[in-house]
Amino acid sequence: MCGIVGYIGNKKASGILLNGLAALEYRGYDSAGIAVLNDRIEVIKVKGKVADLVSACLSTKAALNGTIGIGHTRWATHGKPSKENAHPHSNDEFAIVHNGIIENFKEIDDFLFQHGYKKISATDTETILLLIDYFSKTLSTFEALKKAVSLLKGSFAIALIRANEERIYAAKKESPLLIGIKEDELFLASDVSAFLEHTKQFIPLEENDVAILEKNGTFHIYNNDMKVERPKKSVNWNLQTAKKGGFKHFMLKEISEEDEALANTIYAYVKNDDIDLDVDESLLKNTKRIIIVACGTSYYAGLTSKYFFEELLSIPTNVEIASEFRYAKPIVYEDDNTLFVAISQSGETADTKESLNLARKLGIKTISIVNVQESTIARLSDFVIYTLAGPEISVASTKAFVCQLAVLYMLALKIAKLKGIDVKNYVKELTAIPSILKQEFNRINSEIEQIAKKYFNVKNFMYLGRGISYPLSLEGALKLKEISYIHAEGYPAGELKHGPIALIDENTPTFVIAPNQEPFYSKTISNANEVKARNGKIILLSDKYFSIADDFIQSPTVSYYFSAFVNILPLQLFAYHIANILGNDVDQPRNLAKSVTVE
Ligand code: AGP
């Protein structure tokens, strides 16, 4: 997820672009750049934050006094954060910025290389630039853009300028792109926060729209070669609200983005039913043992995947808490082909980093699953598989969890495939999850808010689950603890009667996670009966209703190993609404940090 901005009007574009990028920085902040159209295209770009770009613009010899320009703040997906990979990508003729992921850029590169093109960067975006340049040899700019985007697979929001043309061209598919409207000037942006200080009037481009923005404030939108009119919208948001996309907190916004984050992560690696993780295949094929190490929510993603690894591969999969592992004495034998997997959203967590270093010292091959590109853990590991959740601003990790789980599942599926196991149905089931999550958020969000209103003033909460729902109960309890400050405990449901049932009374409600999969369903329901027998209140999360529930959250029916992907959402929403009702600083809860770089 990156931030795009464009301006065409009578004012100097550079300042407007830089302010717009600053407002969009929550979307990505590892590199940034602007391109301004003067008598030629002037491009300034840096590795680093928008503030670094501002200093580069202040110290450049370039005039930068053009009144037409585009800008970008990046969250790297293809190609590490660097000046070469930063946007805008340009040649003397064109400059382009892009938000999204082009899945077939490698094939297009091969075609372009055969036609004498060379690439400077490792990005999919430069491929689009060169493809447009190729078609512009025989077509007008607009036709060349349309031709190029018709060949792209994946998601994109594109802004393009061309030397000697006082226009901005735009194209949209899946990634958001808006035209901001003001008398005789126009803005282009990934979201309203980029131009909110100038106008609250805008038009959201729709799927497959391509547009031309003219200097005099007029614009034309086409779809499938037909000129189309799109409804004008307006917002009464302030900048902060805009960054949150109208949500009250980044946490709720990030939960609402789980479908998109998951789709981006899955389609970065799933290509035509095959999984390309860019990890040494012989290493994966010969794996006989897996050690997964992480902290907090990332650890619970690892613990949840253990069930799938062992079910699919029958390979012992140990999931370790990093702060324990780093001081432990892991038993590793020469020939046990151990694969070490470190999971970290930030890529900077000290205990996970040191566990990785320990594994390296023991000569174990290491893979890291990381969300922040080029972070320390990513750079330290032999192989890195990035989650593409986009920036996760809220301290409470949500969308990173589902993306981590998806990468772990794809790792298991890849190893299985290399060992000759047929995984087609599993891949199909995984690729179906994003659209289920999209519907689920809209369906249950307000319902869970109502349930939260009944439980926000309790002091203790129990979460129960069996099998794959046990680590989910741990993650559900962690979410509630870290943002509502209510004591909560996740527990294997079968363990309840061995102690914690002593905590149960009418003031300690229990969240029971019970996907309709035997033997887990009926066993979990009987544990819930034990709670009920002690006057405990039951919130039942399942795809099968049972009358024991004081509150029932219907979850969609998916197969057992994929129930974790759909059941995590209501657990995150429940914690969010409780914390919001309590008036807590949900995005920056007390005593916590987004990245724990100390031990
Ligand atoms: C989760 O909501 C917390 N922010 C915390 O437990 C976090 O998961 C843990 O600190 C690990 O962080 P990492 O994924 O960035 O390594």
C-alpha cells in the first residue's frame, strides 16, 4: 500500500505534492518522490521519509516550478526500499507513480527486453512505464496507457505525465484513486487526506476507469473506451479522520483492510495454482523439522499454523517464544534438516532477531516472514517472505496476523507440493478467504459492537478453544488485554477443569471458539457446559448455533484448518469495541510499543 498524489493547475505543484505526500505517509514511508512538468520532467526522489524528500527538494538545483506534477510515498512490495526503486519512475518522455501489485510484470519484462528495453529498478512499476513508452511509439499517450493497462494483471492506481503535454493521465483497478476538484485546478490521490486542505469535493474513480486531467480544471473519464460520468462526492473530515479513512481508529481501519491485505499477500506468491516463494526449493523439499520463533501476535500466528504444518506434512513443527528460545539450547542434529522460521511484523523485535542469530550460529537455514521491507530480521535471514499487509499503524497487530498465517500456510503448501502432495484444493480454499473476509467485516462489525456493550465493564475474561482454535483463544485474549486493559486468559478448552474453571462465575464471561468440526465442536460445547454450570456467561463463536450461548456470533463455514482466518476477525472486533467503549487510546495503548527493539 503506497500513497499517490497529483496536481494540475496554476500553482507551483511541488509544495502541494509534498504536503499531499505527508498526509499519505501512513500508507507507506520507506521512500518517496515527485515529478514536476516544466519545460522537461524534473524528478526528485529519495530513500526515506517525506521529510527527507522535502530536504532534497530544497537543496536541488532543479527549478521545480512547474504547475503540473505527480508524487508517491512508498511501501515497498517489488524491489527493496532504495532511490532506484522509489517512484516516480521516469525516462525523458514519461514519469509514472503506481500503487498496487502487477502480478505478470516478469512476463512483460521479457517482452520489453526483447524490444531493447533495459530496466534501472527492480520494480513492477517501471515495467508499466516502459510498456507505455513502447506503445507510445505508435499510439497517442492515452491510447498507449489504455493498451498497457489492458495487459496488466493485478492491482493498480497509476498517475502518468508526459513531457510537453499539460495533462495528467490516470488509471485505476482495485487500488483506490480519487480526483479532487476545485474551480480551475485538479488533484489526484489515493485518498482524500492528500488534498483535504484544498477541497472536500472529489470523484472516486471506479474499476477500470482511465482518466485525463486537463490544465483548465476539466477532466474526462473513460471505461471500456466509453466516456463516463462519475458521481461527485464530498467529505466533512479533518485530516486525522481522513488518514483513518473515516474510521475512528487505525485499528478498526486495519481490520477492515484484512481482505485487501490478504489478497495482496496471497497473489504475490500464488501464480496459476503454483506457489512461488523465492526460497531454495531443495531446502524446502528436504525439510524434516520446522522451528518457528516469534513474539506476541506473531507467535500466535506461528502457533496457529503448527496444526496445518503437521496435518499436511507430518513434520514436527515446534513453535517457540523468542525470548525463551534465544536463551535455550535448541537440540539440532546434523541431518535433521531443520528449517528455522522467524515471524515479525516490524522486523525489528529484539528477541526474535537474537533467536534468528542463534539459529544462524547453529548453522540452520533461516526464513523470515516480515511485513516491513528491508528491516533487520529480513536482512539477517537467508530467505525472506514478505507479508503485504501494508503499514500497520495501530500497536495492536491485526491485518499482519492474517497475512502471516497466509504466508505460513503457503510455505506448508509449497513444501507439500515439493514432496508430491496434491494441494490444489487447499490453494483454492486459501484464495477464497479474502472475499469471505470482505463480506464478514461489513456483516458483523456493528453486531459485535452491540455484544461488546454488554461486557465492557467486566474485570476478567476467559477465551476457550480446542485444536486450531486454542491459539486463536490466546490471540483473542491478547487483543483484549493490550487495548482494553481487562485481564483475559486464553486456554485449551479441555484444560479448563484442571484449574482455571475456579475463576468462572457470573462476572467472568467466556468467549468460546468452536468451528463445527468434530471432535472439537462437541468437546468444546461440553466444556462450555462446564462454564455454564458455574453461572458463567458464554459468547459462542461458531458456524453452528448451540442454545448454551448467551451471545452467538455466526461465523462463515469454511474447512477446519481455514476457520482461523475467519474466526480471528470477530475476536479482533470484540476487543476493539470494548476498548473503544471504555474510551481507551486504542491505537496507542498504555505501556506498549509497535516495535519492541529491546529485550
Ligand atoms: C500485538 O498486537 C503486539 N503489538 C505485540 O504482541 C507484537 O505482536 C509483538 O511485539 C511482536 O511484534 P513483531 O511482529 O513486530 O515482531
